[in-house]
Amino acid sequence: MVRFIFFHQVRHPRDLGLAEVGSFLQQVARTAADPVVAIDVARAGLEFLYREVLAQPLGELPRPPRLLDQVRQVLRVGHYSFRTEEAYIHWIRRFIFYHGTRHPRELGAAEVEQFLTHLAVEGRVSASTQNQALAALLFLYGRVLEIDLGRGSFSGSSSAEVVQGALGGLTRRLALGLQLVELVVHRLEADPQLLGGERLVAAMLV
């Protein structure tokens, strides 16, 4: 409850009400690593403080808006078009479900890159669609969650360039794997008796 008091400039909780509790819970939702758990803990603590300690029950404490509602709110304050709002919500929701409904605060630049690569390789979406997905996620992290993804990874880059970089690393790993396979085949062709497992491994180390 110390956080609640300091959040409101050390005012006594008796002087605060539902509006101040609501603004504090919204702050918790924006900043906590695990917002769901943090909000539940904060609500329980505030309910105990007002009901048991101050004997001043506040009734049903407000619940801060869900993440996608926060996204809509920020978009509308910024006067984004309805089409942009729907597109951003769509891509943010897909990003969350792609990563097993984990909260975006638990994810970062690597997971964003992984999602964009998935769209390009498995989803086969166009470059413009990939760019829209990237814009939605940068908006989510930068404007709603206020988290720096390490913008050097994305600033000035299109989604296609991000994906190309990821695929470049994958291609290099595949090339190394193919080289290893070719080496194994060459060894076996030179000496078929190496099929005995340990002898093949020994030969590969020579």
C-alpha cells in the first residue's frame, strides 16, 4: 500500500476514493511485469486497507481496462482512423495468440521478429501486410506499454527487412547443416564400414 500512497503524493488514503484507486490500478496495469497478478494483489490489498484498517469500505473497486481496450483508447486519443484501429487490434491479438496468450510485457524484440518471420514464411502475407503488423506492434510497445524494444532493431526498417535478416540467419544454419551432411556422405562413400556409429563419429573428428 506504500506504492498507492506515494502514487498520490503521500496523501492519506482517507482523502482518496474510487477515482484515485482506479488511476492507481491503471498505473499498475501499465507498469507491472505480470499485470493480471499485480492487479489482483493490489485490489486485495486496497480492499483490506479500506475495509479492515480504515473501516471505510469503497464498494466494488474499479477494474482497469484490458490491454486491447487500452490500445483502442490510445488510438482514439491520437485520432487514428477506424480502419487503422481495427487493423492494429487484429495484429496485436494475433501476436498474443501466436505466443500462447502470453502478455506482451513478457515478450520482446525477438518474439516480434519471430512473429513477423512466421507471417512471411508460413502465412505468406505481402510485404505491405507485414509492415502493417510491424507498425501495430511498435505502436503497442512504444505508445501503450511504453516499452523500448531496442528500436535499433526496427527503426527505419520495413518488416520485410526484419524478416530477411531473420531468414539470413536461418539460411546460414541450414547451409552449415548441409555441409555436415555432405561430409558424412563423403566419409561413408570412402569407407562403407564406418556405418558402425562410433567409428563414423571417430572418423568425423579426424
